[in-house]
Amino acid sequence: MQYSQKDISTIENANIVSDLPDKITNDKRWDKLQDVEIPEHLKDMVKKKDMEHRYFNDTRFWQKIPYFKNVSKDEFMDVHFQNQNSVTKVDHLDDLLDELVDPSFLEDVHNGMIKAPMNIRVSPYIMSLINWENPLNDPLRKQFIPVASDFKPDHPKLVLDSLSEQEDSPVNGLVHRYFDKALFLPLDVCPVYCRFCTRSYAIGSDTDLVAKLSFKPVPNKWHKAFAYIASRPEIEDVVISGGDTYMLTPARLRQIGELLLAIPHVRRLRYASKGPAVLPMKILSDKEWSQALIDSVELGRKMGKDVVFHTHFNSPNEITDITREAMLYLFKHGVTVRNQSVLLRGVNDDPEDMIHLVRKLSYMNVQPYYVYQHDMVKGLEEMRTRVSDSLELERIVRGATAGYNTPLFVMDAPGGGGKRDLHSYDYYDELTGISVYRSPSVDDSKIYLYYDPIDLLPEKGKKLWTDPKKHNDLINDAILQSGYKELEPAL
């Protein structure tokens, strides 16, 4: 793979080669330092691989797919081309991959779709970045295209709405769980459909496994959500998600921002989108949409309010030079971008991959914010990790870069407990995989239980879950050991 080095200065290149250049930099401001003897190094010189996060693929990578071999860069950068050529049916995938993969893989996908909680929708951008020579192990394929051969039986305690968002929903499309924060869900569509989506109960159309709850983009219905927020003076923070704000028209994006910012007690807005990871060219080619986002940020700043953009990169393989240009465009226009990853087995649970992702995000001015323990969503057992493995991953990642660019590893406590530091459990048994959390600021009368995937437990632990009659005993023992037997389990 070829990489662009146009943003790597001479001084940076000096860190990835064995010999220093004659001149450290061509910048005249450094002229007085050219003859200064370089102090003795206390650390070993880094290798080129250590600087890999600074390289961005600027090749025409999409042309390796026969279907896109004659697609120019201008055409590929057009967001309309991306939307029109997104894979939304398995039959379309068959046509696209006919010359690239073994027919047995496509059969595997067809069988996988029968068990999947999400429909398929994959952009040409992501399709072009998947390694089709080894699709079963590719981190992007794992996120968006199911295969039956990967599936593992669901943990008996999995539920569809694992975060119990509907229980904290005063009106359709609004969740009010935290004291001062509301989650506004204006629509139920996304530029791609992530297999692991925590809102698989609502996003996309019905599947064989799930009949969906609808958050259709009907502005008149939004007014109830706005009226509720305006009636609650404690709400200062509103997250606008869905679905995906990438799919809002510029006019609707402006409307939402202006109405929410006009509520005096609302101080912070967060627009949430997977878009930059799967369709980065939209920021560059749909300038009307980008300007609507920028205008919302600027309006908030004039009012003394904070408006930011939250996105969702899970793998460094999602990032190209198109991504870098898109993030630079937002940065130059004053838009703060933060990233929230989901920890996925076989995608980003390797320390080297996670550190690479964190450094790459930081390099293009995207702040690594959260890494979520995978929610307990049905049909995705093979993608979840054990809490103990996630904690060890955080231990290795912390210190790999500056603290403000180090993500916080969190658990969104099942049953509506909200976000907890992953290590803040009150009890954790690695044998049974049961962890117990409390969330006093959300509900001090409840405890929240998370269950590690059974296939990763020790053999003795796996056997304990084979008898359904003993499940309650395992749970009750964990609650007893936590010291909070008087509290009610949320689920």
C-alpha cells in the first residue's frame, strides 16, 4: 500500500530513518539551530512502523474492485455516488464481489443475514477498504457484513434493548436518563448499518429477527421533544443522534440546532454521526451540509454555548487521506470532533491496533473520547469481549499518548444505568463472567449486571451456564458478593 507523506515534515522524517538529514528543516526560522550539536539520545530511535499513524492512504483504492475500476476520484468523492451505490441487498453484494471472493463466502453471508438484527447497508468507501483476499478476518467486514460461520449462541441474559432506553423515553424519539442530559433521536436511518448497533430495535427496516420501533424524521413530532426539553430546566446537554445526523438535510440540521440553542437552559449540543468513518467525502463534497454544521457551532459560540461533533471510528483501516482532509476542513472551521469507539473482538481489541487508532485520530485533530464495552445486543456474541480483557487493553493503551488524547474505557450499564468507568465495578467474577455495577446518580436503588460472553469463559465457567436452572444462583451469588443484596437488579 502506498501512503501520502505530504504532511510529514523533514524533521518528522528524521525520526523514522536511521540517519539524520543534513538539514533538520528548510524553515529559515531554524537557521540558527542548524549547527547545534544534537544531544545524545536517551531512547532508542523509533522505527518507521512507530510513525505509521502519520501515513494516510491517498491511492485510488476503490479501483481494486472491478465494479469501481473505471470510477474517477471526482466521481468517488461525490456523496450522491456513494449513496446510490451503497450495498443494501445481499444480491447486490453478490454482483459486486463476483470476481473477488469464493462463492462459499457469499453463501456464508446469505446465511448470516438470516440471523442478523440489522439490515445491510455499506458504502462504496467501506466496501473498497475491506481486504477481500481475507474477508473473514477483516475488521471492516466484521462490523458491517455478517457471516453465519462467525455466529455464537446468545448469552441467555441478552435482550434487544439492553440499555432500556424506552423506559426513559417521555416522548417518542427522546431519552431522558441523566439529570442534565437528554438524547434526541430525530430519525432512524444511517449512511451504513453497523451490525453491533445498540439501537438495533429501531434502526433500519424490519429483519427476520427484529420488528423495528420507528423514529421517522417528522418535524411536527419533534416539537413534543423540544417542548419537553424546554419544560425541564435541569437539561443543559442535548445529544442529537438517531439514526445518524449525517442523514438530516442541511435545513433540518439548522432547524434542530437553532431551536435547541434558543432554549435558555440548554448549554451544550452534541451532533452524533458515524459518517466521517464511512462517508468522509460528504464533508468535502456536500458543502451545504457541512456549512449547516459549522453555522450551528458558530451560533452556539456567539451565544456562549458549546456545540461539538461526535463521531465513531473503530479501526484505523477506516481512515484514509480523504478522512484526513475532511477532518482538517472541520478543524479549520472551528468544529471540535470527538470519537467514541465500541470495543469489538477481532476489530480493535488488539493493543497495537487500538494504540494505532488513538494516535491516528489524535494526529488528524479528532479527540479519542470513549471506548465502550460492547453492549449486550442479541446476535453479536462473537464480537463482545470479556471485561477483564478490556481492562488489560486499557492498561496498555494508557500512557501511549497524552492523557487528553487517551480514551476512557466505559460500560453503558445494562438496564439503564448509564456510563460507568469500566474498572468501577463493585464485584467481578472472571469464572462466571458476571460484573456488578452501581449508578447512584441515575438510580441509587438498583444494581446493573453485565455478562461476559460464555465462549471466552474458563471451561469450568462455561459448564456453570449449561444448566438454566442454576443461572439465578450464579446471579444471586454475584449480587451477594458485591455487598448490595438489598438493591434491585435493573434487568
